[in-house]
Amino acid sequence: MQKIGDFKDLGIPVRSVVGGGPWAGKDRSGQPCLYAVMGYESNRGDLIILQIDIESGKCRQFDAPAGISAGRPCYWSERHQKLFIGTSGMEHGSQKSSGWLIYFDPQTDRIEIAGGSYLCTGKKEFPVSLAESPDGTVYIGCYPNSSLYSYDPASNQIRPCGSMDPVDVYCYVACGKDGTVASLIKTTRPHVVAFNPATGEHATVGPVADTDARRGHVNLFTGLDGLLYLDTHEGPFRLQGLNAVPLPALPAALPAPTLPDGSRFRFLDGHAEKGHAWRTLEIRKPNGAQKVFRLDYESAGTGIYIVRSGPDKKLYGSSILPMHFFTADPKTGQLIDYGACSTASGEAYSMDWLNGKLYLAVYTHALLCEYDPQRPYSFSNLRQEPNGEWTLLAGEWDPSGNLGFQFGPNDNPRQLGRMDDVAFRSRDMVAGPAGKVWVVSIPDYGMWGGTLSWYDPKTKRFGGAHRHLYPDCSPISITHMPEEDLLFMGFSIYGGSGTTPRVKTVGFMAWDPNRDCEVWRGDLGLNAIGSMDVHSIGNGQVYAIVHPYPDSVLHADLVLMEPLKGRIISKTRLDTVAGWPMEVAFANDDRYLYGLTRESVYRVPLGTTDIEVLWRTDAENGPTGAGALIDGIYYFGAMAHLQGVRVS
């Protein structure tokens, strides 16, 4: 095993957060203020709550209890004079993830855990929605069991209300001023379930849509009158208890809250194309006067999702939630965080080079972006006018509806558009065969059947959109077999988020990129539920990480095969030797294949599956982002840190 001197830490490339807010609330003295919640979806920093002075922009920063790192649903309660937050993180002293309801009390400057403990002991329940009923009860809608909980602030008790749906997994709760409690259930069959707090009864009300069939729509919202309404493919409805009452038309929605003087507020550099920075706050008076503050708070850093090498021997990568594009120069140690590279907010799932340009396929919507490192970086819509006022450039969407987007002709990267209208998580990429960029993707939430699609830089045209290559399965890994000039794909039985598999096993496929058609398929007797990585080493040989049925993802084999000859050359159990493997992390030189797990870096002499662990740590501090090989050093993300291990 390598010595510790062969390990290097290049630092933290991105220090950003998943921002929430701002919300109008009050401070200890009862004066208006704003609150913001800053979390980390993929790093171990504690959740941050900011109390912001609306006159000076100065922040008071409060850290959540240890282990709580992410907070999505939030709201300010006028009745309780507290900020409530649905959160998640790691259980104290363990590697088990959990959810909590917490609240910030400005009278004590303390963050408390509602109910004093996890949301549900012994079961993973993560809040995705919060709502308060007229009697002051706080309702918490959860993932992944569409569970609903209620919290009574007076008794500090959390009560389970049960699962609102036996199949779907997301529960988005809302409360009307008449006492109606209802949840929008997603994702395969969007529909609304009403809940009776007095009896515990719940029932589906109104129409049901079908995401996979692309049939219908159901949206739940609060009207200007404070009541709950449904906007559906069968028309408008008002919710009343456990009933949906048809209406001739829908009322206006309840507007966003303002400060007591009517001032509106927002982050200028928050969501999507605004930069994912969550630092620049605007307050705009009813008379149009603008105040802009640069918020000063400490951030622990953002998790790294992917790292890839460039022809210039630099590292190129993406953080995850929020997505920032970054580069690193191993020779100088220079780290550059360029910020947003797309209107998507998640992460760059896959990257590859073609004709000196870097292509990034990003989550959400499998958007493809093209970056030219020879030109200045420019993807921003925030600028300061000569009069000192800050403005947002709206940018323009592709009129074709393909989600192509630009601020102007000098954008770099350019957001070219969506790979196809089903793809959502662009799981892997190969650029070059037939002069095209090839992407395999998992489908949208609530859908089955991922896609193989391509983009042609010469014609600027998208194509392919090959779906259900294996029925109800998704292609999730892809490599190029050079001598045969074929693409080789690994598949998974899983569909989009919120779905459960419809099949038990799946195989592999070879694809002719020039004719854009299948030339071979088979499972080689592996009886697998999926292959999270495939990597060609020439001479018709391909490495794969395979999960066999029925052990599923609890078991990972390293397999060397000659697929077109229907032959398995060698197979070795990987997870028991090196730890749980990372997605699409293979790389090779002329002697070895290199791979990555949650706790180690390993190598395999080409032509064998003899695994040699080169460097190892504990799973808590191990690799979390797939890596790149440069000059004998394998680089990878470990939470927010960019690290490397010498492997040859």
C-alpha cells in the first residue's frame, strides 16, 4: 500500500451553499428582519441560519446542531414567532442519514430540534415541505414514503400521520385558512391527498395524472383568499376538507410575502441562471428605490461531484448543489471557481473533450453546455449600471423549447439545449465517435426508460433520443471500443427518481455510432441489475462494474469481458476488497486500470481483475466524486476537497 506521502490535498475549489430564502420575519425586539438558510447537500458543514438587518445588510450567523447540514423547506411563523426548517444530515455518531424539524427562536438566539430528536427513529424520513394550519399545527411532508407528520409547538410533540400514498414517494403539504390539509403527491402519478386532522382519515381528491405517459397535470396552490385550489387537466377545483369542489375558474394565487412597508426582497445571485452564489441581496421599496447588500457569512465549502482531466493537464470539475464549474492546476495548485455554467442548479454529471472544447451534460434536464478554454469565461446575468443600481440580465431561451439559453453572443460556456425531452440525469458521456457527443441518461422524475442521445457540433443538431433500448431500463455507462469503432453501454433496471423497477435484470449493448443503431446485445450470463461503469481498453476488451441479482447494489463485481465474443475473461468481487465503488470512475494508462471507491483508490493490471488497493481511508472521509488521471496521479473529490493519490 502506498505511503501517506503519496497523498495530496489541493484544497477546496468551491465555497458555496444551497441557499434558501430570504424570508420576512422579526428579530428579538420584534423589528422586521430577513432570514436565510444556507445548507450543504454533499458536505459536512453545519446548516447556517442568517438573520439579516434590513437597513445595513449585516448578518448574524447561527449554526445548526452538529450533523444537520441541509435545509430545504422553510417558513416564518407569525403565530409562533419562529423560523421553521425541514432539515437532513447524519445521525450523531453514525453514518446513518436522518431528517429533523428544527426552528430558530429569535428570543433566545437558539436553534432547537422540534420534538427533541430525529423526525422518525429507525426510518429514513426527509422533509420536503412544511405548512402551518390555522390552529398553529405545523405539518411536515416527507420523502421517501410520502409520509406526513404533525408538530404541536405547545407540547413539543411530533405525531406521525401515516403515509399518504403507498406507491409514490414525495409529499408536498399545504394548509388552507379553513383548516383543510392536503398534500400534492409525486412523481409517477401526481395527485392530491386530503387529510382530516381530527380523524386521521386521508383520501385522494381530484384528478390523477400519469408522468410516464405524459398525460395530465395536477398542481396544488394557495389562493389569494387563503384557501387551497387545484389546477388540473380536468379543470379547476377548490379543496374543502376531504372534497374537491369543481369551479368555473381559478382565483389568483397568494402573492409572495413582503416586508411590513411593502418592500420586496430576493437574492440577485441565487437560483439557476442567477449564479448559485447566494451572496447578493436586493431589497426594493414600493417606490422602486433599491438597496443591495453583499452578505458576509462563512461557508464550509461545496461537495465535488466530478473531476476530469483536460488536454492541458489541468483538472476540470463541478460541485454539486449548487453547481459551480471549477478548474485546478496540479502544477501550481491554483484553484478557480468560475461559478454557474448553466441555468441548471444541480451538478455536471458527465464531461468529455472534442476538438479542443469541453462538453458538460448537467442536471437537471440533461442540458448540454460547450466550453472553450481559449476564450474568457462568461456566464452571468448580474451587472452594475453606471448609476450604481444592480440589474439582472434576463437572457433568452431557445424558441424551439429545447432549453438552449444565452445571455449574449459571448457566452462561454454556451448552453446548447437538452439532449432530448426525456433525459434528466446525464449519467455518462463519450465525445468523438462519428464526430458527435454521445450521452446516456436516466429519465425525468416519475418516468421509466432512459435515453441514448447525441449532439453534432458541426451541424449544431441534437439527435438519437433512443429510449427503452432495454424496456423500462436506463443506459447509465458508456465507452468507445476503438478497433471496432463501436459504443458499448451498461444499463440499469432503475428509472427516474420516484420510480421502482419494473424488471429484474438487464444486459449490455454495442452501438454503431455511424449508422446510429444497435449491433449487439447480451447479458453474458451475469444476471445483473446494472453496470455502473464500463471502460474499453482495446482489443475488444471491456471492464465493467456489475451488480448481480438478487444482491442488487449491495454487491459489486469487477468484470473483464470480450462482449462481442460472448466471453467473460475474469471476474472478482470488488466491494469486499476495496469498498463501495464510485460511478464512472475508471481510467487507465498502458499498464493498469485505475478505480475509485468510497474508501480507496485501487489499480488492476490490464488483462486481469487482480485488485490492488493503493490507498485507503475510512468511508466517512473517503472519495465522493469521480476522478481523473494526470501524470500518474489519480485526482478525485472528497466532499468539498480536491485530492490526489500517486498510483504509478
